[in-house]
Amino acid sequence: MPVNADTDEAEMEEPCADCGRETAHRVSVEIRTESQKRENAEFSREPYRVATCLLCGTEETTRMNNA
Ligand SMILES: [Zn+2]
């Protein structure tokens, strides 16, 4: 399995709202740019924790630096 250098992936059991129980999730941290405007990129690049249910494919995205 190739390692993606841009993400830090792990698999872990987490509750899935769609499945209604704990399932295996692929969890990664991604830097996502919220704005396409280059001038604002410095302020809009936010780290997100992305957890994808391996059973139903539901993706749960959580911004990591919420104040
Ligand atoms: Zn699920």
C-alpha cells in the first residue's frame, strides 16, 4: 500500500451516524484551502480531520483549530 506523504492516515474504530454503531474508519489529516483567492490563502488553509467510514463511505470532516 503506497504511503501518501501529504496525509497522516490511520484506521480506527469510531461511531458512525449512518451505520448506527462503531465501525472502522480511515482517519487522516488534510490541509484544505477554503478560498480560491490566492491573496487569502495564508488565512484559509486549515487542517481538517477527515474520518471516512469503511462500511458506508460517509465522510466526516472536522476543522481542527476551532476556537
Ligand atoms: Zn458508516
